[in-house]
Amino acid sequence: MALAIDVTASGTGRKSNGQTVTTTAFSTAGANELLIALVSYAGGANVGGSTATVSGASLAWTLVKRQNTRAGTSEIWRAWAAGTLTSVTVTATVTGAGGDSFGSAVISVLAFTGTDATSGDGSSAIGATNGASAASGAPTCSLTTTRDGSWVLGAGDDWDNNVGRTIGSGQTLIQQFVNATDGDTSWTQQRTTTTATIGTVVTINDTAPTADQYNLAIVEVLASAAAGPTVDQLAACWAQQDQPARERNEVVSY
């Protein structure tokens, strides 16, 4: 089965220390789906170290990547839904560093089918991760894919300004909250399609704004591994290669 997004659900809000942001209710099409929660929060004081935690849908959530060097935090969490989910929600609880300050918050949950289910808990469906932060500049972060047919997505926050994102080429904005009250922005985005080939450098980026501080976290979601040859098949192949050409009934030229 090819890697695919079954359902996406998001939530946004203006949140302060200890408050929550929750997705709309969603259901999955079947069992054994990977859930990825993209969380961004531009609250707290103008210092690094803000965090979030994720819960909901009666699942165990595990942090995959946190990027919070600059003000706010951008995070990626995972969970494995062994059974079908019906009308569930997922919540992020935010903690602002350096003081109790309101800011924009976004959570986007994507449920994937066709992921690597080897581990039974979602860990085998996570490939490369990366994060980037800067005092100013157009948000950008890259990773190198570790499997054919994987999908790259990310979350970002801009503590400085309430400016909508101009998404980079080949990408789709999932959700954003432009917070005019406090002057900041949080968002989530993804590559529009899977990346065909292992070893490809894939970028999540915005071309504007270009002068604000940001955090950006990205992750590669892995498709199920292609079935390789069995040990017996490999042994037979090696034995065939070791045979003289005459025994394999091959034509030998002199």
C-alpha cells in the first residue's frame, strides 16, 4: 500500500501558559494508522525554551522533534492507532518560557495509511528529522530522505509579527493562525506529494516573511518497506553465480 494521508484535522487559538489548543473531531478509515501532530506556539517571552505536550484520542503520544531555540516552540509528536478512531480530538497544552504571555497556537494532526508498521508503536514510521531557528530570515529547513516514497512535513512559529506565510514551491499550507492581537504567527505545512527517491534533499520553507525570527521543525514519514528477497532466494542466487557457465547451460564464446 502506498503512503497516503487518510485525514487531517487542525485547531488554532490565542493561548497563554498552560492553556490548550484542540483539533476538530475526526475519524480514521481503518486500523493501524500513524498519527503525526504538528504543533506550533508563538507565546511566552522573547526567549527560547517554550514547550508543548500532546494528548488525546486515548493514544500514547511521543515527542519526535522540538525546536525552540528562538521564542515560541515548533514540535512534532507521533502516536499509533491500532484500532479505528471515531470522532476523536487531539490537544496540545502549551507552556511559555520566560513569562506568561499570550501567543498564537496551532495543532494539525495527520493520519497516515501505508506507513512502516514494523514497530507496532509508530517509531518505525519515522525517518529523518531536523530543525532550524534564526534571529531573522525566511524560514527554511531541510533533510535527506531515508526511504523511497516518504512524506516530509513541518511546523513553524514566528514570535515577531502577524504575517501570513508565502509557502515554498511544491508545498501546501495545512493551517496557520495570524495573531493580530499579540503580533505573531504559528503555522503547519507539508510537501504536496511524497518524495520518490531515497537520498533526496527535501526542504520545508517559506519565501516570506524574510526579517522575522522563527523556529521550524520537520519530519520524514516513512512508507512501508518494500519486501526484499528471502534468505533462501539469496542463497540460491549466490549458488547459481558460483556454478561454471557450462553447468548453467549458458553459451560460452571463445
